[in-house]
Amino acid sequence: MREYLLTLCVTAAVTYLLTGPVRKFAIAAGAMPQIRARDVHREPTPRLGGIAMFFGLCAGLLVASHLTNLNQVFEKSNEPRALLSGAAVIWLIGVLDDKFEIDALIKLGAQMIAAGVMVMQGLTILWLPIPSVGTVALTQWQGTLLTVALVVITINAVNFVDGLDGLAAGMVCIAAAAFFMYAYRIWYSYGIEAAAPATLFAAILMGMCVGFLPHNMHPARIFMGDSGSMLIGLVLAAGAISITGQVDPDNLFGGSERSTVHGMVPIYIPLLMPLTIIAIPAADLILAIVRRTWRGQSPFAADRGHLHHRLLEVGHSHSRAVLIMYFWSALIAFGALAYSVNSASMWIVLGVVFLSAIGLLLLLLPRFTPRAPRWAESFVPPRYRRRKVLPEAEQALATEDSTGGVPEEEPEHRTPVAVGVSGVNGATAVGPRSRTAR
């Protein structure tokens, strides 16, 4: 565990320290989108944050390769090298897109090439654990197609939620934390060496997100851009592919499928866990494709209908919308993790239901304006306090004092700014951005 924590800290430190210089480089290179009417931010913000994240990935892999226990991951498996190769391809295309806005088909092709590079070096799905069926071996073509599809879907799902400051990095960090606990438990508790690469990938991914978040929280000083969103999406997919297609569930207890099903970890958890970590981004991706296709638009045309945009339209603030998305991501990911530990516990189910009710209450919070009791007004924000009703004379005096004796003029009408995509964060991973300033 100490070596994983060291790798995480080194990755986070390198990413954090490089983000500042990368921001200056992005400004000098002109990698700053124009402000549009649908943007949430109010001033041009540089992107290319994925450069710092990529070097953080390289630093994490380099440190891990020189540690005593983690060095065995590089000696016994070629998956870390496969990840680095695929990450280099997708990162390079992302950097070019952040600066020059390359064609959508080129980005889609690059995502497939990056997945193909990882497959050629051994990072692929070999079999699938199917409930009531058991472990189903896949042919080479089946494993390749499934791997490429998972990589492309994960990359675009992560990119679709990258619409608010700190949203994508925080959600991926939460998913990586839950995935790290699951993979580490399989590797350490059951002694399955095949789970070690996925555990390492999750630790490095957490470091990349933790190091970048201080620069990306609202108000963001830099965006990760496609170079960052596609990169963390690929690393997340690599961990899911490794733990799903490389670890045989029957080996968890050294018994048959029946004994595994009735054991501590059900046979379908290795298949379920990778899906839960991208549940929110994947749901947003599916809803966006259905919504745009229904309207006769391209599935990759940017719009203002994503989940985080709807939270803003409901009335949530920027920060609260991000925290609500964090909450649901953590609930789904850690709920699946707890279920994998003890699937027979009713307390886990009741806890998930209770927390889901709290989440629904938070979602509906702007629909009503709760008022705190008099004795608790000093402990809550001003919007939840009861307004004091002043006599007419005191109101007139207060108005005169605030305006300096001059009658207050009617405020001129302002056109509200539509809630929209946060600059480059709102562009899809395979969709073009508009270069026209609005």
C-alpha cells in the first residue's frame, strides 16, 4: 500500500507543479477559446491542461517501475507499457485538437488507434464473467472489438461530463478511488497478480486528477481540454479492461463458478464494477445521443442538455451542481464496492436507498426556499434566513441612505446569459468546436 501511495503522491505533485507553467504556455500559444453566449465562465481560460496530466502519468509509471514490489508489475506484465503507448497517441491528438481543432473523424480514428495499440501489446479483454453462465472465453476479434468499443465509449463519456469547472476531474477521481479499493482487494486479499496493473492504473489516475483539481476548481484557471479528458478517459478504460478481461473470477477462491457466486465477491462484480464507475458519464452520453438524434442533429453536436447543464437551469449554483454530481458518482461507485464486499448485507441496500433519498432532496432544493428557525439563522447562509419586515418609514430611510439621497433609477433590462457549455469543456471528444466568437 505504501508504494501505491508514493506513486499517487508523486503523480499528483508532478501534475500540480507542471500545471502552472503549462497554463503560461497555453496563453502564449493562444490555446484560449473565445467567450460565447452559452459559456458559463466570464473570461477566456486557457486549456492544454492535459499536458501536465500526461507528464504526471509518465512520472507515476517511472517511479513505480523502480519500486521493489511494483517493479514486478512491469516484469510480469506488458500492460503498463501498453497503457503508456495508447496514452501517448490519444494525448498527442488531444493537444493538436486543443490548439488547432482538428476534424471529428480524425479524433474518432485516433481513439480507435490508441485502443488498437493497447490491444497489440496485450491489454485486451480475454473473457467475460457472465452471471448464470460462467466465464466465457472470447476470440481475438471479439476481444479486440469489445476493447476498442469500451475505450471509445469511456473516452467520450468522460468528455461529455467535462462541462463545469472541476467536474470531470473530480468524478473520475472518485471513480478511480473506488476502483482502486476493489482492485487492491483482489490483488492483496486473494493474491491474484493479474489485478496488480489495474490497481496501479487507478492509483496513478487518482494522482493525475488530485494534482490538477486545485487549478481547475471553480473559478478555473485552466481547462484540461481534450488532451486531458481523453487521456483520463483512456486510463480509466485501461483499468476496467485489465480487471475485467484479465482476472478470471473462478480464481478468486480457487473453486468453481458455483462456489464463487456464493463467495464474498459475486462472479458478476468484475463486470459490474467497471460499468458503475462510468455510470453517470455513460448515462449522460446515452441521453445526449438519443436527444440529438431525436431532434435530427448530429450525435456529436454540442448542446445545453447535459445533466450538469440541467442542474444549473433548475437553479443550482455552479459549485453546488458540481458537488451534486460528485455525490451521485460516489454513491454509485462506492455502493457497488460495498456490495462486492458483502452482497448479503441488507444494511448496504438500506444505506444506498437512504443516501439516494438525500440525493433527490438535494436535487429538488432550488424548487423551494426553506427558511431556518430564528435561533438557527446565524448558522445558515443568508438565502435561508427570514427577511425582516421594516416599517415604511424605516424602509424609506434605508433606501435614502443606500442611494445617498438620490432616488434609485430603474435598472436597465439585461438579457440573461443562457446556461451552456463551459468553453472547451463542453465539446465532445469527437465533435468539432465552433471557432466563431459570439
